[in-house]
Amino acid sequence: ERFYNMLIGFLGREGQPDMATLLFEEMLLEQVSPNNYTFTALINAYGRARMFSEAMEVFEHMKSCEAESRPNAVTCNTLIGVLCRGKKYVQAVEIFRQMKDGSHGLQKEKCKPSTVTYNTLIDAMCREGRIEEAVDVLADLASGQLDSAVVPDTVTYNIIIDACGKAGNARKAEQLVRGMEERALRPDNATYTALIDAYGKTGEIEKAEFTFRRMQKLGVRPDVLSYTALIASFGRNALLEKAEELFGEMQKQRVQPNEVTYLALIDAHGKAGQPRQAEKLFKAMASSGYKQNVYTYGAMMDAYGKCGEYQLVVNTFQEMRREGCRPNLITYAALLTACGRSENWEDALLMLYCLQQSGSEWE
RNA sequence: ACACACUUGAAACC
């Protein structure tokens, strides 16, 4: 039963709701009884795939179950999370209200909002750009005014710190880090990575590097994401050598670069006008087992474009098509930019025509 | 005891 639950959870996260359904059916055939872990994983699988009516159906079904399988706070959080992802805020808030009231078939004791509930909602607010309000909610949570049973945790702070950073407000992000420390919450890898990213985006690269070194000193071991964030920051700020140096350091520290790390490095080489080196990385990726895909081709096309190698952009595009890789909007953007810079209007028009034929979303 | 379901951080178009 746990095996099934785990697998259904995994498939849901991977965006494979159909496989999840199949597994669920098989589970029933095998007379393995589903519990609230199973149902919650299913809600997640459907919700992530924007199959909201299916998700709601499972949720309603749970309400008619025996005690063990009735919705609990995790179930509700999951539902709120997928609704927020789909921007169905009215419904998300409605579930939140029902959790607090214990109405609509939810048991008040089992469904009390938790820190995760608030974190999910705060994250949604931030993604809508309502950071000020999110900060206010955080303050009310911290003072116990909003919910006497819930206090903010590291994730709560991380969400808002990242949002401030993305909005270009590194000062506010710093202030929040101090705020979390005052509450005896330890900044973790996500906190530092968000900060590094914030500094990288404002061009305060020495602060980004300093933050990275400080986290190491404080005993938080940088993971792939932290390394990649700093590598990308170096790249963005035209510090290719530092990026490469850090790439070497991470491997010495036994932190395996992943696909995103390589993509960041390719981009850094493109920005620095080193298409040959970018190519090398592109090939190195393939030999370390990363299959070429839209992203790798896209990064390569972009790098060539930045280096003025417009013909190579087109060649890469054709290679990508030959390999049967479906282009996305980013691919076309890279192509269009290349055509524009090389004043290759025929190809640009031809491409737009192809795009139109394939009936994709217009920007 | 823990275990299987929920929330946050990195690249690329903008």
C-alpha cells in the first residue's frame, strides 16, 4: 500500500495523472485499500495537470469515507496548492475558510490550517506580485494575530525573501533574513540561494559571493542549486572565469552539476562571446548522460545568437528538428532574434508562417 | 520512534 502511495505521489509530481490513475485502479484490483495518503496524492496528480473537477471529485469522495480516509489538513493543503497553481484563488480561499470553520464535511480538528496552509497562500500572493500584503500577513502570523495556533517557519520567510529578490528588492530580502534570525529560525540552503540570486540580479556580485562563503562558514553546505545560482550570477555579470572556477570547485566538493548547471554555464559562455566553449559544454552534457532537449538546444541557439553566429543558430535549429525535438516559444524567440540581428527577413517571415501553421499560442 | 501524500531556492524567451 505504501508502495502504491509512493508511486502515485511520484507520478503526480512528474505530471503523469493518467499513469497515476492506472496505478490507482490496479491497486483496487489487487484489493489494496487506498487511504488518505493515496487520495491526497491523487488530488495532487490531477490538480497539477489542471484536472480540477477530477481533483474535486476525489476530495468529495473522501468526505464520505471512514475516519481513516477522511480529508485532513494535508489533503486540504494539497487542494489549496493546486488551486493556487491554477490561479483558482476564489476556490482556494473557500477551502481555507472551510478548514477554519470545519464546514462542508471537513472535521475541524483534523483540518486546522497549518503553517503549510499559510505558506501556500503566501506563495500565491507573492506570485501575483502582492508582496507588500504578503509581508503584512507574515507580520500578523508572527505576532499571533492571524492564527494563534500557527507561527511562521523558515519556508514562510524563504518564500517572501525570494519574492523580494525577484522583484529587485535585495534590501527587503536582507531585512527579512534578519527578521527570521531574530525569531531563532535558521536560514537554510533555500534562504541563501534566494539571497545569492537576488544579489546576482541586482549586480551586487560581491555580496552574492560573500553570502555563499558565509553560508559555508555557518555550516550550511551549498547544494547544486546554490552553486548553480552563483555560477549563473557570475555569468550574468560577465565573470566567466569565476563561473568556471566555481564549476570546478563544486565538483571537487562532490556536488554533481545537473542539467541546469550546464545550461547556466553555456549561457555564461554565450554572453562572454565564447561559442566554441559553449559547444564543448553542450557536448560534454551529452556524454554525461543528459539527453539533448528543447532547453539544451535553446541555450545553444541563444549562445550562438549572442556571439553573432546566426548561421549556427539556424543550423542548431535544424539539427533539433532532425532529432525530432519539438521547439517551444523560447526556441522561436532565439531564432527570431538571430534573424533580426542578421537582417535575415526571409527566414524570419518563413518561421512566423510555420508558427502560425502549427497554431501555437501568440505572444 | 521514523517511514508513503501538501508549501519555498538555481538556467533559458520576456
